[in-house]
Amino acid sequence: MNLIRIAKHLVIPDWWAHRVFPKHVLERINAAVHESEKSHRGELCFVIEGDLELSALLGGITTRQRAEDVFAQMRVWDTEENSGVLIYVQLIDHCIEIVADRGINGKVDRSEWNTICETMQSAFHSGRYEQGSLEAIKAITALLQTHFPSGEENPDELPNRPIRL
């Protein structure tokens, strides 16, 4: 049990954690996701979470496990071509995870997702939350354009607006 992690989640107010993603940044992320999805058949879901529930912390849930839970809860897996991608940002833990559906995971190596997460995390560490988010969306777009290029039918199956938990 990581007591420092638990203390951070209990002491840092959720609103404080979310302050780095003001409304105008969320609007730019929304626009970037919308534009991205015009160029491929994948579906992006951008989720930002502040504090975690005490039960999750006491249970030792990792950021990866939480991202996988959010992937399921947000039904990112529920796309026609199994082409959903979750970008999960855990603000208090300062961690980023990308979870891709099975249609994409078979084509994109985990190291490519890790590189995107590391680049995004580096930007966040420098206080560049908007830039890091937009660069990550751009990098994911390039991967999806390669493996899921846009076709005649390209339905928008998931919300484009970032979700704050």
C-alpha cells in the first residue's frame, strides 16, 4: 500500500487537479479529436481524472488497471471495427495510459503507445498540457491513418469531447 499516493488523492482537491485543463483547452482537444476522426476509422476517447476513490487506492489499483476499467465503463470497445482508443490521464498520479481495442492492438506495437505516453508526460511535466495532448492526438492519428484509413463509411461512434471524471 502506497501511503503517499493515498494521501495525495485524499488531500489534493479534484478541482485543483483539473485546473490544468480549462474549458478552452478541452475545446481544442475536442476539435482535434473531431478532425482526427475524419481521417481514419478509429475512435478516440480522451478521459481526464483527478482523485481516485479510497477503495481503489486501498485496493492498490494501478493507473493501467484504472485505465482499463474506464475503457470498459466508457464502452470504448463498443465500435464496429474494434477500433477504439482511450487516452487516459490520471492527474494526481501524473500518469498517462493508452488503451486500444483488439482491432488496433493487433496492428500497433505497445512500444508505440508507450512512446506517445512518454512524450505526452514530458510535455505535461513542463506544464504544456494542451500541447502534449494535441501532439498525442496527432501521433495517434498517424497510427490510425496507417492501420484504419478512412473509408466510404466513417461513423462517429464515441463522443469527441474530453470527459472529466
